[in-house]
Amino acid sequence: KTEACHFSRKRSDPPLDLGAAPYTGNTPLQPVPVLRHLGFYLDKKLTFRAHVRFYGSRAASTAQSMLMLGNSVKGLPPKQRRRLYQSCILPLMTYGCQ
């Protein structure tokens, strides 16, 4: 799989001239707005908004599914819910934050 992304701080996209147009199969190579590399989502200005949006929504859906496990009638005790939070949600929210 081949993708191209031109990283720039300018508002408008600069012209992308590679000389001969690179082809991948039958379609020419087109720049993409968000590039995924090693699990990181990189946009053209390197703001990491797409990365935070993706992993934030993943953590939110995991937390929503954990709510079903901890109902008040017959569910997990608070200590086990905290352990699940620390082992399942925190790694998703902090992936790539160093």
C-alpha cells in the first residue's frame, strides 16, 4: 500500500511535482489528507488531531461497553472496574503521548 502526504504549515496545498507521475497499479498516486504510519495518524500540518480523534473515540466506545459490566444490581466491584479502566482505557487514551 502506497500513500503520499505533503507536510506543510501553509494553508493552501503547495503543488506536488514529482517529475514522472508515480503509479500504483492502474491508478495514479494521489496525496491523502491523513496518513497512517505505525499506528499514528498524521495530517499535513502535523497537529495530531486525527490521531487524538481516532484513539479518543476508541477509548470512549470501550468505556461505554464497560458500563454494561458494572451495573448496581449484579456487576463488578469498584476495585475490579478500576483495574479494567487502567488496563483497557488508559493505554488507548495515552497511545503516542510521551
